[in-house]
Amino acid sequence: MLLDIVVSGLISGSMFALLAIGFSLIFGVARIVNIAHTAFYMVAAYCIFFFTQRMGLGSIISMLLAIVMVICLGLLTYRFFIEPIREHEAAVLIGTIALAIAMQEVMLLIFTGDFLSVPSLVGGFFSIMNVKIFYQQLLTFGAVVAVLLALWLMLMKTRLGLAIRCMAEDREVANLMGINERLVAMATMGISVGLAAFTGAVVVPLTIVNPFMWMEPLIIMMAVVVLGGLGSLKGSFLGAYILGFTEALVVFLIPKGAFLKGSVALSIMILVLILRPEGLFGIAFEEER
Amino acid sequence: MLLEVLHMSVFYDKAMLLNDVNLGVDEGELVSLVGPNGAGKSTLLRAITGLVARDREISKRSTGGEVILKGKIRFAGEEIQGVPAYQIVKRGLVHCPERRRPFREMAVRDNLLAGAYLKRDRVAKASDLEKVYTLFPVLKGRSSQVAGTLSGGEQQMLAIGRALMTEPKLLCIDEPSTGLAPILRKEVFTKIKEVSLLGITVLLVEQEVSAVFEMASRNYVLSSGRIIAEGTAESLLKDEVIRKTYLGL
């Protein structure tokens, strides 16, 4: 039981971390609340389904293709749809909800609402203390950790990473240092959507693909971001694992309680908003812009 | 003239913040811009370094009020009033903003490297970093410390150091002494004088008139968005009206 909870918590925590960090990244840099974030994750899952099941391509190639395609889609929607309304917060919020629903409807048209699935990349499992651990779970977890590490190195060691950190803290001063705001925002959008796509790619074998699969992770991702503090990557990371483990606890400890996991996440979100609105590591927003 | 501001007027949502301002800074000078709170000193610096133009772009795309920028800014012989803020640094004009605004979550060293963002040469970056550390030894000892944990005086040194990392010809500093204890103010002013002695032209905005008049070669007095007097400290202090009404000396 304990090991079950640990395995499940680590895996869902990692997924939430990837999603929430991508979401926080573009919020921090460009103040865009991208509700369509998990819709890109859904599109990536469909891409992989399409490439592997309908076109018979290999899994790895399909994953790469899916990520590249979703990044392109993300950049196009950003450039032509989000960027023109960027300075208008309410418009961005409504616009990205519309974007998510549009993507859902397109998938519904192409693939219908059927539940689809993609087989595991690697079969088999091993057991520790009577708990089955599938190699696919291990692979997913490993890939997530690798990507998080790469992201951290990118942020701390590269020029783009420096620009992203500057922008996240003070957009005006970033301009004064010669940082091209538009380009960095664009690059960040690419990375953010890329992370969503990657999450979709690694989660596909563990979940069911359908056009509505973006809603549940969206809610949990929001809860993670509120818990960790809006715009804080560290907060998103920790918040993701806290909610991941909470979810695992609810699923395993409450008999037939799996349906409660969404409401537990939301309850945590509401509690945080009441008790500590800035979250664990939230930044107090002084002068915006 | 290294910097020339010609007939500059700035409106934010129909409020006139600057009214037909003319100002010039020669190479190697240390020029001060003084005046009461709300006179438009910061707005003038923001207009020079492209931040007002940036506000204008933002206001066009949001529901915020309209921003209007009139007049010309000439820097090193070229007109720059239409150049976006992030491209102005490249030309050697840098702005050390009001309230210092370090990147609080980043290490001191990363803050300084942000100033060298446009430079790609690692060796040059490292040597510039050393230069700033020589000028501000406090920063060297705290190089891996997060900037938000520095004291106000250290944050000001950091902000100036970060601006120097861009290798400016003209450094505009906005109210460096605000919120600092008297001893620290003195230290900050000494450092600014040192910077000026390095051959960097300085345009200094301050409220602390007496300290600034001692070091600046020329001064501008700004009030309600207009330049009302210009000259050396002596000539300004001779004028009874200006001395009492605007300088409070």
C-alpha cells in the first residue's frame, strides 16, 4: 500500500509538475494565463495516437513529431491569436478558453469522442514487495525527471534562461538590459507548449485519449499553481508533488474514493486562496508591467 | 552634444507630465536634474531610454489611457525617439531605474550578467565583471547571494553595477539616494563621482540638491514638467527665487 502510494504519487506528481511549470513559465514571463495549456497536451496525445496507430510510425519518432507539431501549433496560435490581445488580461483568459474548446471540437470532429488508447512503449513489470511497477511507469518518471533537469539547466546556465528569469521578475528592467521582450515571450511560449506536449507524449500510454482529457489536468494544474504561488517555478514543482501524493492518498486510502481526487485538489486550492492567497512561494506583485 | 532632448512633451491619459523640455548633455559631463516630487524627472529619463514609448505601445493594445510622446531625442548624432527600449542600450545609453529594481530572486552575479546580456564574448564579460567588482568590492563578497537579501545601499551599488555592465556612454541614474541612510547616501554619491571619473557621462536625477550640486558640472531644474532653470550650481544658487522656491536651500 505504502509503495503503491509512493509510485502513484511520484508519477502523477511529475506529470502535474511538468504541466504546472510550463503554465507558470509563460505566466511569469508574459503574464499570460493560458487556459489552453492542457489542450495542447491533449492535442499531443492525439498526434501520438494518430502517428502510432493510424500511420504505424515508431513510438519515439511519433513522440518527437508530436512535440514538434504541437510547438508549431502553439507558436502560431500565440503569434496570431494571443499576442495581439496580450496586454488585455480578460481577453487572454476568455480567448484561451475559446482556444481550448476549439481544439477539443476539432479533435472531436476528426477522431470522434471514442476513448482511444496507445500501447505502452515498453511492456512488462517487476515487483517489489508485491507491488507491480510497470516499466512504462518507470520510463515515464525517468523522462520527466530528465526534462525537468534539462529545463533547470536551461534556465540557470543559458542566455535565454537568463532572459527568461529577468523577464519573469521585471519586464521593464529586462528591456533596459537589452532583452527583446517579444522574442523571449515567443521562445517561452514554445518551451511552455513543448512541455505540455511532452507531458502528453509520456502520459499517453498510461491514460485514455479523448477530446475532453484536457479538463481534469487543467483543474489540478490550476490547483498546483495556486498552491505553489502563481509564477513561481519552485512553487509549481513542490505543489505538483504535494497534490500528486494527496491524489494518491485519496485514491488508495478511501475505498472507492478515486472520484474524489478532483474535489480534494479543488478544496486544497480554495483553502490556499483563503489562508495564503500568494501560495507557498508566491511573489507579491509590486508595480506591474 | 552626446544627448539632446528637443521640445519633448509627454502625456499620460491627458495629464501633461512633460511640457516642451529641452536638455543637453555633453560628453564627459556629470549633469544633474533636480526638482520637487512629481516634477517629471523620472518621466524624462523614461522618455529618453524608451520606456515611455514602450508604455505607449502597451496602451495601444490595452484599455489603459493614451500615452503621447512628442519631440526629438538625439543620442550620439542619431535620433532615437522611435527606437524601442531594448535597442537603446546597444547604442550606449542606459537607465538605472528609480527604486533600484534589482532582479530580487537572482544572484548578485546573475544580476550583473543580465547587464551584459547583449555581449556574447565570455572573456569580455568576465573582465567587465571584474571591473564592476573592483569598483564595488561589497558586491564581490556577495556575488552568489540573492539580490533581494542585500541592503538598500548594496542594492543601489548593484543597480549601478548592472547598468555599467552594458558599457554605457551615458548613464542615467534615477534617485540613487532615496531611502538610504546619510552615510550610505554619501557613499553612493562618491561611487557615482568615481564612475564619472572613468569617463562615463552621467545624467543624475536627484532630490538631494546640495549633494548633487557639489559634483555636477551643470544642473537643470524641472518643475511641473518644465525646465525652469539651467546652469552651474553657483548661478542657480544666486537666483533667490529658484533657490528658495525650487531647491529649498
